[in-house]
Amino acid sequence: MVVRCLLVCEGSSDTALATHVQRLLVEYGYPQPEFTTATSGRQLVDKIRNGLGNIIRYSLLFVHRDSDRDGPDARYGEISRAIEEATFSEPWIGIVPVHMTEAWLLLDEVAIRDVVGNPNGRAQLNLPSPVEAERMADPKTTLQSFLLTAGDVQGRRRRKLEQRFPRIRNQLLENLPVGGPLEQLPSWVRFRDDTIAALQQLRTNL
């Protein structure tokens, strides 16, 4: 069975999440998923409608929204209402990091050192535990600080590293290692388990 998936993201910087959705689909029995991402639209329902607005009939809809200060339950409710308004009736899965997607990027020291080109650096990073990562109000700023510390550069090289933050952040997200500390994040576990449940529903509906 060919699974056609649409991933609706808050912004273009989050489309790297598609890599992880595809990995889950392959792992759970769908080796060649067809994938489209969508980011255009001011309101969530507009993003969903814009993504759905072509001739392809999607089997699954993934919707990414950072929980921010409203919390994950509010975000899941918002996603559910937007999907209903967009009249999508197939299974859907929310991807709702707490508080921001950057919280998922704070846990792997090797990945952080590698992405700034200093894999053998000795500067202490003191990364948070999974529980601490999801309690941070501003994980984006924290991630920037860790990257600068890991880079261990000064002057012009430090400024260049600061300017590269969006690209480095995307690399980290795309290469986010599945397993390990990530499996201790409730937001990741919910995304994974909801994906598995949606795939089971697809099989039941065949």
C-alpha cells in the first residue's frame, strides 16, 4: 500500500521533520511513503487547506505546532479544530514539541559538537536532562548558547557561527537521532505512538 502523507509545518525551517516521519513510516511497514510538506498560510486551517489543495488524496496528515506557552493540550485542540474545519477525514497526527522544536535538539552532545565542526571540543556543555529540556521557556536561545560554547571560537569566527544558526539548527533537526534521550521526551513519545496508532487504523480501513 502506498501511503501519501502531508506534513504541515509552522515554517520552512521545520520541514526537516519530514525525515523523521518517513523513518517511522518505513520502520512500521511502509517502505516507500510519498511525502509533501506545506508551510504557506497565515492561520493553521489555511496552511492545511493550502497543503490539501491539489489532486492527491492523502492517507495521513501530520501537523507540526510548537506548544509555546499554551501547552500541548491546547495545541492538539487547535489542530483538531483546524483539521475539522478543513474537512480532512483521514487519520492525522500532531507533532507538538514542548515548548519549541529546539527542545528536541538539546540532548545529543555528539550531534551538537559535530554540527559546529568541533567534534573533539572539550568545553563543558552541561546539557539538560529530557525533563529539564521540556521545562525550558526558551530552548531556542539555550540551543544557540550550547552551539557557541561547543564551537569554542571568538571574534569573526564566532560571529559567523552566530549567523549560521538557522542552517545549523536545520541540520540538527534533520539528523536528530531517534532513540536514546529522545525516547524520554513525552512530546516525542506521543508523536511516535500517535503515528503507530494511525498506521494501524490505516491497515484496519483497508
